[in-house]
Amino acid sequence: METADLFTELRSLGLGERLLTGDAQLAAFGSDALTAFHQRPLAVAVVESAAEVAAVVRLCHRRAVPFVARGSGTSLSGGSLPVGEGIVIALNRLDRVLSVDPDARTAVVEPGVINLAVSAAAAPHGLAYAPDPSSQSVCTIGGNLAFNSGGAHCLKHGMTSNHVLGLCVVLPDGEVVDLGGDSTEHVGPDWTAMFSGCEGLFGIAIEATLRLVPIPESVRTALAVFDSLERAGDAVAAIVGAGLVPVAMEIMDPLAIEAAEASVSPGYPRGGALLIVELEGEEEVVEGELAAVEGLLRDCGCAEMRTTADPDERALIWKGRKSAFSAVGWLSPDYIVQDGVVPRTRLGEALREIERLGAERGIRVANVFHAGDGNLHPLILFDGREAGAVERAEELAAEILALCVELGGSITGEHGVGVEKREYMKLMFSAADLALMEDVRAAVDPGRLANRGKMLTPPPPAASRSAAAA
Amino acid sequence: MSALLATDVAAVQEAVRAGRPLLPVAGGTQTATHPDPAGPVRALDVSGLRGVVDYDPAELTFTARAGTPLAEIDAMLASHGQHLPFDPPRLGEGATLGGAVAAGVSGPNGFAAGVRDFVIGVRFVDGSGRLAMGGGKVVKNAAGFDLPKLMAGSLGRLGVMVELSLKVFPRPAATATVRFPTAGLPAGLAAIAALARGPVPVSALDLTPDGAVTARIGGDAGLIEVRAERLARSIEPRGEPLAPAAESAHWEEARRFAWVGADERLVVVPAAPRRVLALDADLHRRGLHRRYGLAANVAWIAWPQAEPAAELSDLLAAQAASGVVLTGPPLPEPLIGAATGGAFARRIAAALDPAGIFAGSAPAAGGAR
Ligand SMILES: Cc1cc2nc3c(=O)[nH]c(=O)nc-3n(C[C@H](O)[C@H](O)[C@H](O)COP(=O)(O)OP(=O)(O)OC[C@H]3O[C@@H](n4cnc5c(N)ncnc54)[C@H](O)[C@@H]3O)c2cc1C
């Protein structure tokens, strides 16, 4: 009954047929890329304007209905998993690049714009949008900023929030506010950066002003083979230690290479570990840096090296790297991908320990990661049809996260906490830290309607009362 | 009122829990943001909370107590060939790390590298006296709300920062500066647009109201002259490289804002190239000294101390611009011009400082004015 009322009201906002309520229609929205979790929402509102987003959120607020914003649903941590008693607000149709200002090197976009579409719109001006998650051909700017997503080229350029200058957001009660602006500088607390990375808990971004970067004059990509992951990790430390800032440094292990070859045949040289180093900038500078990098790679025991400036070859190298997650499907029916971070000087140690932990349980782990900033992506392979396999894989995942924190790192570098890593926040943050985050969240969204159940563990009712009274 | 002194975290907590309005101060260089000694808000001097806690050059990160002088950090980083790429303004001897983050503004050499981009972790005492942490010590971290970045620009109004973790970059081995004799602001803006998009990446891109442009590059010593020459030739009219001694003196002065008179306040106003002409017309009408930096992403304005800051605030608000007043006598509200953050700001400030300890006599930080 009540649900029927809600649907009527939502439709009357102008959604009409764009309010999806049937089982078949809803099926596609039940999970994100972390398919282990599934939840049928009450309905999906396929919005077509920023005003509609605000109207739907206001209605949700009035009726105390939880809502989850959804871009392309490629979250790997259950960030866009629906809430059973709530609705999903699908933002894909808000997919316009509203303007590009080549002189200021900025673009204004709607939240449902696909990441790569921003670079496509900027390219005629000799500009590009730097953050490049491997999912960039499908994921949206809204999802990117909610998770502060990264990518291979964030080593030099920084993460999503380093590229968001301003936002227009709908707060969880429907109030619309502007944060930041069109400048790389800001005064007052950085509200834009605070919203970025909020995993949707502070509301829904309906417009973003993004920073663009000049397309470099020269790009060189080096592939280096080492006999072990540890050696490759040492090479990364040596390059960083020499004061060089490559735009990307990625490592793949033999399993990850095998998967990439099986799926897109990038023709990688084979060995115990593959290190991809990319340099960009002025022609002469890149040439000099490349020579320095090659020297360091050799010193670190590189067995085979190949460098290229050819755009097609480079594209294939990156296609192989960026397809690694999905390619693992060629090796194993199921996998969990983890996203922990360790100090980059402790990469070797972390990799050795992960290998040991996997071997102990007889679980295969493929490694492909953003080595330059210590962001690991161990892919834990399992077969969900085997009894207890999921549980064993999850146990290993938990141990790896604990290891990352123990080494001084983080439980997530770019995939976000979502529902998946909620319980692990305790490893990194004290009860006081978490209580403060919950207070901030509750101040912005007293009804906890926006993306309920993600990032923070809901406090027991009594605790929330005393926190509010404190 | 006399300043309170805190040399450890417990003392900060105790001072905050006393429940009376206060604001943290440290190096004493951003005087406009300090409480008025004659007013009801007390200064909490945290300059005793100093010292580097952790620095691993190979990691390119460090952790230091908030009151650590920038000069100490500069020297430490320099000895390992590293630096703070956002080039925080050095407005006096005592400038501290916490002050640099609290102000949240870059100096002239911080093109494409904002303060917020380098703050990776923070420990702070909120308005309830709670010690909390956000972020961490690694360069990449997506766990929890981004409190470290929130603190960039918070002016002590959201909490007392006690410890900060930052990432750093290699310091360029050599630098060079090219001055372009562009005439007139429109031509200067066009030059800046071309240089910022050109093949030679710059670390500073300054513009004076007469249209003259100064650009700086950094990098390998062997290539620096060739690159400077290339940069100089990349637009018309071509520029001229400065002699090495003149170039370092120029930027040393620029980061100290030596051109701002002793009877003027330094006001930092975020801008965008396409808004500079209209803003400059207003500033010119008032006869103000001013410069544009970071490829016209910021206006640095010298405002006479004798004039009420409210007048500049109105001028900026009419341009939909905001600013922060950093120097000169204390102001109840150093954030001027258009308010930022709206209801989002008010709600977060209310969570972090429910009793308005840091808000003092002014409305909550960043809130409606
Ligand atoms: C094969 C593969 C490779 C990947 N590689 C990377 C990688 O290299 N780096 C990386 O960082 N991630 C990677 N990811 C994870 C994922 O692509 C990113 O997290 C991406 O940013 C999610 O975008 P989306 O549009 O799919 O968002 P969704 O999954 O739809 O949503 C993600 C979160 O954002 C919230 N949200 C969405 N839109 C908005 C909005 N407008 N306002 C507020 N909140 C919003 C949602 O509620 C949810 O919490 C990968 C995923 C896959 C499947």
C-alpha cells in the first residue's frame, strides 16, 4: 500500500515509465561489480535532469525512504548495492559534457558522463582528464568522485579528488548547494574534497567542474621483466628514490600476465614479474629520464626490457593491464579483488607475505597493482561451487587487509569501503575516529537515507542517542 | 585576552573542553586569522607542538606535529632533494606546517599542486575535545571521509590540528625563469592560456595587471637552459630568461609577498582566467596593488589596513568571488566575499564544533555570512 503510494508520487514527479518496478527491470540493478552481494531495491528511478534528482531526493527525505545513487554499477566494494527498503537513483542519462574551457583547462560535466568521454571532449583542445580507472570506458564521473577513484596514471597526476574543482550537490534532504568553484585554489575548508570520496553518504553530485591536463608531447612506455615480484618491487623503490616521477608504474605477476594474454593477447614478455613504467613530458626530458630508468632497471636485475613510443603498441600494453580484472575470469570461475595499500618501500615484504598466506591455504592469488603508490590488487581466485571456498577466500582477503594496515597502510586505495570493507574500518581507525565520522554523517543526513549501510557500520540505537547527546 | 599555551595533545584537549571560545595560533604570521586580543576569543598557542615524527625520504612522505616551523621542514626535505610542491606562502620567520595547511593556499610556485593534494593524514582535536584521525600515512587511501583535505583552508575553525602527514615531491635540481613583455591584461591572459597548455610544464605562471607574464620551470640542470629558451620562444612576443641570481631572488620575494606593503593586508582570492578581467577592473578602480598567480587561478590583493575589510568583501561578493585575509590586524571573519559550502558547510561545522568553540564571535566556519 505505502509502496504503491510512493510509486505514484515518484511517477507524478514526471518519471512516468522511467520508474522501474518490475522484477525483470530491477534485476540488472541488484548488484554492482561485487556480485557476491545482491539486493532487490523497491524501485529504480531513471532520472533525466538534475532537477529530477533533487525532486526525487526531496520526496525520499519527506517519506524517509533510503536511496542509493548509481552510475554504471562497476563498484568493486558493493558501493552501489541497493537498500532493500529503498530506491536506486540511476544517473546514466545525465551524461552530457556541459562545457570545456580550454584556456582554464576545465570541463563542466553531468555526473553520469563516462570517464573516457571527458577526455574525448577535451582532446580537440590538446587536453585530457587524468584519472584513469581501468574501468574508464564504462564507469561514470559520479561514481569516480564518490569513491575518489584512481588509476594507473594517478602516480603523477593524483586521484579523482585532485581533479574536482567544484561540485553542485543535492544534500540528503534535497537541498542543493554549490561547493568549490572553477579555480584550482579555494578558500575556507575544502568542502569539495570532503564531498569527494564520501561514497554517496553526503548526497548526490549533479554537476562537477573538472581539471584537465595538457596532453604531453612525448610518452614512452617500458616493459621490464624480473625473476621475482620482490625484485620488481625493489626497482620501483629505486626509481622513486632516484627522484623520478613516472606517470605510471604497474606490476603484474605470472598469473595476471597469463590472464591478460588469454583475454586480449598484449604479447607481454614472460617472466617472474612484469613492470610497466611510463614516462611523459617534453621530448628531451623524457629521453633523459628513460635512460635513467633503464639504468636503474638493469641495476635491479631486470632480465629483459622493451620500450616503445608507438601509440598502438602502448595502447595494447595498457589494454592488457586494464583488462586484468575481467581477464582473471579466464583462470577461475570466481575471484575477490582486494585494494589494500602499503608504504611503497615495503612492497616486497607485502608481496612475499601475501604469497605465503595464499600458499598456506592453497589458494591462488594473482597480483596486478599500482606499484608506484603501493596500491596492491591481489586477486583471490576461487570456485564458488566448492563448499567453503568463498569463506576461505574471504578469510584470506581479511588477512591481507590486516597485513596492509600492520605495515602502515590502508584497507583501500581506490575501490572504497562500500559494504565489503565496513568491518575493516576498525583496523585503521579508533572508535573515536569512527564516532566522529558517524557524527559528521548524521549531521549531513540525520535520517541516514543516503547510501545507508555503506562505509560506516550503523551504530546501535542506544549508542547513536548518546553520541547525539554528547 | 592572554593566550593559552599547549605543548601536548592533552593540553589542547583540556583547553577545548574548558568550553570557552578559542582559536589555535602557532607561528603568528597569518595575523588576520588570529583572535583579537581585546575580544572574547582566546588564542591557543600550539607552536610548542613541534617536531618531525617520521620521515622516510624513500617513501616521499613525512609526519610532523602541526606547530613545526616550515623552515625546519624545508631544510629537512632539501637535504634529501625533496620539497613541498605547493610552495606555501612564507609570510614570516615563524610560519608553521599547521598554519600552511590551515590557510590552505598555495604560493606562487604551486601551479597545478594545491595544498589539499599533498595532505594525506591529520590528527586533530575537535570542538568536543575528541582526538580523532583522518586519512593515514600512505600516498593513496580511500578509507573514510577525507578529513585531511577538509582541514586544508579550515583556519582552525573546525578543530585544532596536532599532527599532519604529507606527501612530497622531488625538488627540481635546477630552475629557470622566463619573463614575457606582454602588454595589457587581455594579452597577458592569452599568453598564460597558451603557456599553461604548451609542451613545457611550468611550476609558476604569474601575471601583473600590466600584462607582463613570468613563468618558471624546474628540472635537470643539463637541460634547463635549452628548455627555458624553448619556453621563451613558444609564444609571441618571445620572452627573456632571467639571470640565475635574479630568478631565485624573484621567487624568494614572491613567496614572502614582499610587494605587499607594511600597512596593507594580503588577501588571497581564487579566480579563473575568464573572470580576471572583470575582477581586475574593480580592483583597479580602487587603486589596489595586485598580482595574479598559478595561471590566473588566484588573485593576490594588497588591501590597505586603514580601510574596512568589509568593503573588499562586498566587492568580491559582487563578483561571486571569495577570499581569505591572511595578514594585518585580527578580523572576526577572515573569510570574505561570497560564502562557500552553504548548508553542507554548516552541518559539518556543527558536527565538529557543536558548541561553537572555534567559531568564536563569528558564525560557524564557512557558513552563511
Ligand atoms: C573491471 C573493473 C576495473 C576497475 N578498475 C578500477 C581502477 O583502476 N581504479 C578504481 O579506482 N576503480 C576501479 N574499478 C572500480 C569502479 O569502476 C570505480 O569505483 C568507479 O568509480 C565506479 O563508477 P560507477 O559509475 O560504476 O559507479 P557506481 O558503481 O554506480 O557507484 C559507485 C559509488 O558511487 C556512488 N555514486 C554514483 N554516482 C554518484 C553521484 N553522482 N553522487 C554521489 N554518489 C554517487 C554510488 O552510490 C556508489 O556508492 C574497477 C571496476 C571494474 C569492474
